[in-house]
Amino acid sequence: MLRKNKKIFVTIIIAFTIIFTISIFEQIYYFDQKSIANIFEVDAVYYEDKKYVEITFDDKSQKSSSITLEILGMPKSYHKIFTKPSFIDRVNIDSIPQYGWKSMPVTFVVDHEDFGMIGIKMEIHPQNDPKKNVIFSRL
């Protein structure tokens, strides 16, 4: 009887340890999209009359030390590194891409003091159209 109680006690301790470890792991590595979206404000607007895309980035926490901006899908990909937590950049683009703006995503790689390396991906949109979904990921 004592031996059976000891096995049950050991099983409960092991189960508790596993559950505790998993909960700690989730808290450390859980990536909260909504919290991140409240910190980073990004947009990429195409002004057809002026033939450029205006890209804005704002880290409301002011804790970004380096932001790498890229526009993919261009004949020569656009790449620029910023060391300020907020910026506006204009990139000349003569016309809407043949396969639409989805073929030319704007990406940011952000080195953030609290979150580490964060990836942000979005689609350019015309001036009078609403902003498309912004995707955040931990890198």
C-alpha cells in the first residue's frame, strides 16, 4: 500500500513538473501578434501620380536599434538599413507590377531590445485603398 502511494506521488510530481515547464516555455517563447502590432506601425502607400511608394515605420516603444527594409520582386531588390526607430522612405516605382502588389512585398527585419529579431511583411497598396494585412514573426 505504501509503495502504491509512493508511485502515485512520484507520478503527480512528474506531471506537475512537466506542466510547469511547458507553461514557463510558453511564456518565454510565446509571440503575441496583437501586442507586437500595437508597438510597430508600418505602411507602404503607392502614389501613382508621383510614381513612388512611401514606406513608413514607427516603433512606439523606441527600442529598435536596427531596421532592415527590403522591397522584393523589383528588377533590383531595394535594401536599406535604418538605425532610428522611426522613418519615412520614398522609393521610385514607375508603375504597378504586372502581377499586382502581392508580387512585390515590403519586409522589415527589426532588432528590438525586448523582442529580439522580428520580421514584418506587408503589401504595398494604392493611396486610396486600405492597408492590407501585416504579418509579424519572430526570427
